[in-house]
Amino acid sequence: MRKFYILILLNFVLFSANTQAEEIIINFFEYDQEVRIGQPATIRWNFENADEVQLSESSFIFKAVDSLTVYPQTSSNYTFIAVNLEGNITQKASIKVIGIDEDFSKPSTIDASEDKHQNDKFNHLSEDESTRTLQVKPIKPKVETVAEVGFTTSNYFVNSTIDYQEATLPISFRIVSVKPHRILPNTLSLRVLPIDKFGNFVTGLQEYGGFCSFSYAMQCETTEHNGVIKDYSEFSNKSGETFVSSIIIENSIFTNENEKIINAIENYVSSTDDNIGLQLHSFSHKLISSSPIGFGKIKEDIINDYKEKIFPENGLSSIYRCVSEILDNDLSATSNIQYTLIISGTDNASLIYDINDLVSIANSKDISINVIGIGDKIRPFSLEYLAIQTGGYFYHIESQQTNQIAEILKEIENSQNKYYSMDINYDEHIPYLCDKSIISIDFNHKENHNSANFEYNFVSMPHYAIYQSVALFEQDSLTFSDDYTSNIELIADILKQNDDIAIQLIGNTSMATEDDNALNISLERVISIYKLLNEKGVETEKIRFKGIGKSKPIYFLENTKWKQQLNNRVDIKWLAPALYPYEIITQTVSSEEAALDKVLEWETLGYNSYFERKLERGIPVYSVKLWGFKTEVEANQAIQVLKRDFDFDFFIE
């Protein structure tokens, strides 16, 4: 990977490593306490210092400053949990429903987008808003093959087309693709699906030009830009043209619905025509399998081959690295290929790749990535960013809704053949004033009003990895599976190719490990990886390490095996020694084994330590060093403390 990229990443990792979470503060938590049945109630909050906010009644994750609109059919409680590394805090919204509304057709939904006309008392808020519309109890329709008109209720474009008329007004508009215009500056090109309640694409909107209109608004913290979309066109692909659905399935320790996922994919494939191609990929911390592209009956063979060797869910998750490798190797001559990423967890092992690397590769090849996020282990904001910035769409479903994957894949296929194309122009200064903007598209027809929202980033999203791991370990085990060797080989290659880069390995144990053994086990785990890196040709002075026992678990409550296993890990931090140029030489010994013992002693005392091998009069000796001092003054202060406790000399280098 490029040296320039790694240095940028190192600066961020070092900064974030020294940042500690602060106590969560509730700046405000407000909601409509009483509404009529079927009417919206808005809940708004500001949890200072929170990393995320969870809704306990669902798997959805929100921002620390966000809002939520619900349509309760009965009096309901909504419990919100604000979380950071220090702990969590809970707030409950109790909404009383009164009266009887005559229209019971509206499903109970959660809408996480802000309606600025809904409640004036919240108009002072200017924080970024989430743009998702989330079903609390979504309808679970059967998947039907394309017909003249579908009459099975669906939230997705799974059926056919229907002419626009009063009886078939679109109930939703989905913006399935956003891309910069190929020619026009300061212009975004959108693909929009108007869908009725039966999952049909509503055609003929242009014929009602005098009654239908589209408008848009772009808003960020410093500016707002509004306009009318005067020109839009309906696109219909020619029947019989080739389309390939390339599906990338995460198969890491986070995944526990693998069999249901492949069954849903099989359900989708059974509804496709022979000219619709299929390709399947599987990955964890490395690429596990990739099938060729198949058409006709070969698609069944691809499915059956995958089912015969459904891999046990295991290992870390290298979303950005593995998907980048798949796209890098895409030599297909098929231009109409759609990649869909099915994710159940969070990237924790891409090591030298981040989300912006993947976005860059996809955009350089004009590849769109649709993302289906399953359950509550994912990071929805990162996945939504990945989808939108590559011209795809992000779908978030709960773990028990994997049957909807078939419908979503059908919508992705259908949306290549039928959509409305429209452009929105923005002021040339907006990208300089706004890193990102909330864009709202409004559709109006007489008394009918629908809107769709999305967040578009004009600059790359800052990358933040909570942790990156090299290997997982079984409970109390000191050795790792050979399956992680590829991770270690990648790290070795980077270290050998970059003279100014070093790493720190950090050993961890689970909460179930006995207190007396936790520190030693975590250190021994680090040493096992250190030795393999050394065997691969990495110089010893480029590897710093420490064991921290069970002091920094990812999951404090290990109520499942996968949570316990994620705590039994060795993490990695990339270091730029130039950022901490001053080191303290403590001892010089004659063997590597003795040097390693000394390093472990210093690490046990809480110091950052490593050893460096050098020649003195042709004889190898090993200098044990303490590192992590930004200035000479800081190093001298540390020496004064050390001299009080140790009866030998220390030198600054």
C-alpha cells in the first residue's frame, strides 16, 4: 500500500489512541407526549460524548445528536441507550395515543429523517440528521416473479410497472443511485424509483407534468440551496439485455444467518430469467471463495456448490480489504454488473485499507456497490456512506428479516431496467462550505406529498477504526490458527517495504480468563505473532508490543461465544517513530531471549518497550528501550522518575 496513505493513517491512530471517552451528558431529550392514533410523534435528543445511540426496541443505531419520528398505533414506550467506551445511559420516551383515526392503512413506522414543518419548537436544531426510514414491524411479503401487475404488498420494487393514476399513487420514492454528472459541473445525477404499495414501479409521471412536480433542498450547517427539478425522464432498459448480480457475502464471526442468507439468494435466483447472471463471493478476514459468472442453469450449480460448503462463520472481518481485492480483480466485460454487499458485522481486520480506499477503487472503475446490512452489529453510517458515495443504495434489515434479501436483490435488478433519471444543480460554493449535505427530494401531486432524503459527502469521510486485529484465539490458548497467517504476511510485507513505519502489537484476553493469568496470556499471544513476523524477515526494532490482559474488552458482557472470542485477540497499531523521536535506553544484554524478557518486565510495569539489535565490535548485542516521548524534556522527566526506582543508568537516544 502507498507509504503516503499509511503515514496519514498513523497520525490518526496515534491521536485516537490517546483520546479517552468522557462521561455522557444529556443536553436534551424531548418528545411529543400525546398524539392521535396514526399521527406522527417526534423524539429528539442530544447526548454529548456518546459514540452512538441504540433503540432497544429494534436493532437500529443512531447518532449522538439525532431525531426519530414514530407512528404509534397504541400507547408506546421507546427506550434509547446512549453508549461510549466509558459506559451507557438510558432514556425512555412514553408516548400516549388518544382518539381513533379513520385511516388504519398506514403501517407502524419509524422515520429517522427530520420534517422541518412538523414541529416548530425544534426548528433551532442544526445538527446532521439521519436519512433512514425504518420499519418497526415491516410486512413480510412473498417474492413473486415479474407479472403485469403485482398484488402482493411489498416495500420493494419486486413486481412490474403500473400506469400513474389516482388509485395508484406512489407511496414511496427511493433514490437508488447518486453520482456526479459525467459532463455537467456542480450537478448530481439521481436514479429514483416511485413505488406503489404492491411493489410496482409507477410509470407515466411525465404525462401528468401539469399536476406532478419535483423539488429539492440541499442543507448543511452553514447554507441551504433550493430548486425545482424541471427536467426528468423515465428510463426503460431493452428486454433481454444481460445483467449480472455479483453478491459478496460476509462470513466472519459476526455472521450467524449464513444458511438463511443463501436460501434467500436462491429464492431470488429462482425468479430471474436466463439472461440474468449470478456470481457469489465469500470473505472473512480473507477472501474465502469467488465463483465464476453463470447464466441459465449454471446459476443453480453456483448456489448448490456454495450450499455444499457453507463455511462455518468464523474469523475477523476485512470488509474494505476483501471487497477492494474483488473489485481490483474484476476483469468482466459485462458493463451491466451490480455488486451487492451483504454485511452482518464491522470491519476489524482490513489493516491497511479503509472505507475511502474502497470508494476510490469503485469510483475509478465506475462500479456501484449496494449494501444490505443485517442486524445490530453493523455500523450503518459507514455502510450508508459506502453505498451512496459509489452510486449504490443502503438497505438495513433486522436479523430475523433475511427473507427480505430476495426482495431487495429483485429491486436492485429491476432498478437497472426501470427508473426515473433527474439531475440537481448546486451552487459551486457548496462543496467548499459543506463537507456533507442533507439532500431532500420532494414529489407533489395535488394533495399528495412524498419525500426522500439522503446524506451526500463532498469530501472523504474521516476514517475511524475502533480497533484492528491480527488474530483471534480460543479461550486461554496461546497459539492462533494458521488461517490468520495471511494477515501476518501482509503486515510483514508492509513493514519491510517502509523503513519509517513500525507497529505495536497489543494482546488481550476475555473476561472469563483468571485474573492471575490474564496478563501473561495476553503477552504470550503477542509474542507468538512477534516471532512469526521475525521469521518473515521483519527487523525486531520495528515491532513494539505489550499485553493488557482483560483491561480493554470489546464486550464487557460475554453472553455469546463470538463476543468472548472477539475479546481473545491481538490488536495492531501502526506507528510513525518520527512522531515520538525520543527513546530511553535502559539495558543492553547479549541475547534476544534476555532482551525479550526485559521488554516484558517493562511492559508489565506499564512502559512502552521494545529491543533493538546492533553490532558492537562485530558482536551482536540487544538494547532494551522505552519509547513514546515527544520531546527531550519529556524523556528527561521520565528518567528522573526511573532513577528513583532503579539502580542503573539511563540514556536518551
